[in-house]
Amino acid sequence: MATPDFLFSMRFAGRDQCGPILSDVAANVFQQVGCGPDEVAEVVRDLSGAVMPGADRGEQVDVQFRARGGSCEVIVSVDDREIWRTSRRIPAAPDRH
């Protein structure tokens, strides 16, 4: 079964709102689309590294998760300026015949 296309967006206004919530959401999104633990940990680490400098300065941070066409993409914007983007291939679900 293919992962359905989706868009999930979050907006943060500073570090206190951002840290653990973002890490938990990112880990859950990538686990749900079938990424393995090492890949999930890598995405969470890289995402935190991209988001936290802007959040530390109190800037508005937007994070979007988009799944479509067999990949899951994360886009980070600070004050409406894209600062980071990554994409991971969504593993194919095992055939259940």
C-alpha cells in the first residue's frame, strides 16, 4: 500500500515552543512513512540543527512535511525565507499476497 500524499505544517515562535515538539513530530512522520530508526534519527538531528538557530533568535519558524510521489520532504522557513530542505525516499511497503 502506498503512502498517501499529505502536507503537514507547523509554525513556531521561539525555542520554548519548538524543541521537543518538533523532534517528536518529525520522528513520528518519518516512522509512519516507513523510514528506519537510523534514518529517522538523522532527519531529526539535521532538522533540529536547521531550526534551532532561528528559534533561538525568536524568529518565526515554519516547518512543512510533504509526502508525494514516493518521497517525504521537509522544508524549513524563517520569517518566510526558506533556509533548509531535505527529502527522503519512502520505502515501498512489502507485497502482501
